[in-house]
Amino acid sequence: MKSRSGSGIGSGMGGGKPSKDDGRAHRIRDRLMNECLDSIVGGDAGMARAMLRASGEVAPGADRDVAEMRRLLKPLTKVAAAPDLAFRILAETHRRRPFLPSFARHKISVWRVALAASFLGLITGGYLISESGGSGQGLGEALGSEVALASVSPAVAIQSSVFESALVEPSIAVSLSPSLRRPLLALGEAGSLTPARRWGVSGGTGDSEVSVAGGERNAGGMASEDWGVGVGVGVGVGIGAIASRVGASSDGLELGGSSMLGRPISLPTSSLLWSDGANTSLLKTNPLPACLIDSHIGERVGGRVGGPAFGRPVMRWVNPGFGTTFQGTFGIPAERGFGPSAGPGLPSLPRLDLDSLLAPK
Amino acid sequence: MNKGQELKLIRKAAGGDRDSAEQLVRAHQGSLYGYILRISGQPHTSEDVVQEAFVRVLTNLDRFDPRFRFSTWLFTIGRRVYFNMCEKKRPCSDSERVDGWRDNREAATCRVDRDDTKAVCRDMLQAELMRLPSDQREVVVLFHQHEWPISLISEHTGMPVGTVKSHLHRARLRLREWILHRVETPGVETLKFQEAWR
């Protein structure tokens, strides 16, 4: 039988009773072999060569150990032939979270959305008239359309919106949010209670969520606190996120921030926290365009809206960023039956008159 | 594929683009499969793990942190899926597991009659790998098969760098001892093993 310092396979099984010095020499060679292999695989073969040269006298034959070990481990570097699992993987992925067609993936920059929202807000909602509201006081009430931009990351949502500050009587809102990812419609409802405090509740079925919001706002003041807690629960997913909202508002303008504990729900619809005007809080990074239609039943007084019912479609675009999603929201008021009752001295902006448009010629 | 291209694909796939997702799968399925196959020794398990890992990754792409390597993230999820699967399918007793290894080794020996000596060596090495403790096996596979630096392996496995090195060194010595012992065992296969490994 060959000694350990012999060459080739089998040379490692030396015979005879090992002496104390032999054991020490083996340990040195083993350690050297390991260090050299670490260097070689780590891309520093020069270091391995230097170590072997330097240890030539202390550990003769270490170079053969290294070569032998490399031969033994060589089959590891050959990657096993893998079956093509792409089809299976993509099919399963599509089942859990459908891929989108190209038109639905079209990204619209947040600035374009903002511009479009502002434009549409001006031509359709930037009016200073109110029929049954009566009061018509304050610039905030004059801005009838919602323009909201939100930067939503998985952890923080910051939103600014222009809203109507006048508070309303209890009302019910129903939102429909057709989803491209999931075919079900999301139905939600929201209500506002008491002028001093607001509670928004939206619940839904299918792929929507339930959210609860509470807050307090002093509508008459120049600035006020607006706080709330939102709980998002996704059907089939469980608790998605707990969001707290903190913001300050003044007439006509609200700046708010939301922070979330946990992850946002992995569902396409988002929380709709309905405050006393047009205030939508979207807490979900939602990489698809969606259309949200809010329809209100009830009477709202003191602001831009009057009459027993009105509809307000809200378009929402989402620009999926990388880790951060920007989204823009704007509303197109489609109220009926308004009359000019803007406060004295307030400028008047053009608006669409649906009655005249829809009236038979 | 460089990192920039990969990030572009990830962004598109996160936005719901099927083609980009497919490219990502095709680029990484082989390495993930090889990794899981080496640490599990079971092709069917590896396929299941690869599928589940990719599905989880693709449905959560928006959570990917682009500061890290995609493959590292994928391997981490694959590893977690594999260990979860092992927990569910844990053998009733250690003897069951040992029998599994023995089967692998016997299968490797039986294949010696074939002329495919390189494949035999691979099987043999795999069988000996399966005798290693799972920590050591994983470290050897990541270091020698995937050429991951030790620091990355440490991060991936959650072990300190020193422990990773120690596992790696012990595993190599054990593998050498076992393989050489088998090669020296008299039998038909000895010459072929020697020939193949030279």
C-alpha cells in the first residue's frame, strides 16, 4: 500500500501505526489543503500557489492533496441537467396572481396623471356653484373635484388631496372597483357621521377589503388634526395591514401621511377612507390601472353637491415603481341639478353642465 | 445576463409581464434545481421546491430589494421552501433516512457496470454528500458548485463565517476519507473509479 505522500487515488490510506509527528504533519497538510482550496475557488489561485511554495518543506505533498481533492470534487461543478419547469411555474403563478396584458401594464407617469387630473378637475369640477347647499362659504367648498396624488411604498403612504371641506350629513357611498387581476367586482360602502367626527367604513366582497377609519376634523378651522386608523383585511389573505393616518388639513387642502404596520394586502383594491368630502386613501401598491366609481346616495348639504343622488367616477392610475408606487386619483363630478349659488365675490370657473349636455335637443 | 438587464426583467415581471417572468425562470431554474438537488438528493422534491420557490418569488417581486442579488433571494426562498417541506415529510426514524442514503449509494455502485464512469462518479459523490450533515452538505454545494463566497454563504445560512469555514473544511476531509475508502475497497468498480477520478 502506498504511503500518504504517494500519488493518485488511494494514496490517502497510509498503512502502519501513525506517530505523533505524522498526525501533526497530516493536520498541517489538511489545513493547508483546505486553505488552498478556499483560495482557488475564491478566485485567488496565486495565493494558493504561494502557500504551497512556502510550505514545501513543512508539508511536502500538499500540492498533491490539493489536486486530489479538486479531482474528487470536480463532479460538483457539473450542474445537473434541470428539467424545464418554466411552463409549470408560470401556470401556477398565473393562477395565484394573473399576468397582465400589455395594455394593462402601460405605465403613466405620476406627473402626467397629475396634469390630467388638474385639467379634468378644472374643466369638470372647478366650479363655484352650488344649488341646494346654500352656504357656499369658503374657497374649499368651491373646489369640487378631487385631485389626489399619493406616493405609496410598502411602509408609508403620503397623500395630498384637494377636498371639499364642508361636512355632510350621514351618507352612504358605494364603490365599484373592477379589477383586471381578479374578475370580481369590489363593493364597498362608506359613511360619514356627524360634522365633528367622521367615520369611514368600507367593506367589500371578492377581492376588496374592509377598512375602518376614524377621525376628527374641525371643518371650520383653518387647520385641524385628522387622525384615523385603517384596518385592511383581504378576503382569503387575512389581515393585510394596519394603517394609521396622521394629517393636517385646512380648507381645501389636506396633507396626510399613513404608516403601515405589516404588509399591505396583496390584493388589487385599496382602502377607501371616505372623509367629509373627497378624500381617498390608497394604501396598496397596486400595479395596474383601475377604475373606481363612487356613487353616493343621500343628501349632502353645505357644499358643492345637492340633490338626492349623484355619481362621481374616479379614475385611478397606478405607476408601479420599484418598491414605491405612485398613483394619481382624480374625480369627475357628474352631479345633476346645480344652480349658481357661489358665494359673493368668489371667482367662478367653467364647468360642464350635464343637464344641458344630456338634454334632448 | 448582467445585473442591469436582470433588474429590468424584474421590474417588468413585477408589473405583470409574463415574458419577463419566463426569462427570469429560464435564467435561474437550472442553478436553483442543482442546488436543491444536491442538498436533497431527490429529483422530484427538487422540482417541487423549485416550482414553489419561483411561484413565491414571482408573486412577491415587488418586495425584492434591488440592492441584493436576485439569485441570493431566490436561493433563500428555495432553501426555506425545502426545509419547510422536510419538516412536513420528516422521516419517522433515523433508520429511514439512513436507508435512503444507502439506496443512493447502492444505486451508484450498481451503475458501475455501465460505461458511464463520470456519471457514476457524480452519483457516488452525491451519495457521499448525502452522508454529510445537512449544514456541511449545503456549505459544500454552495461553495464548490455555485462558487459563492464564504461571506455570502454565511449570510444565506445564518451561520458565522468561522462556522461556515469549519463546516466546509470538515466536510471536505470527510468526503475525501469516505470516497477513498470506497475506492480502496476491493471490487470491480475500483479501477473504474480510479480511472474516472484521475
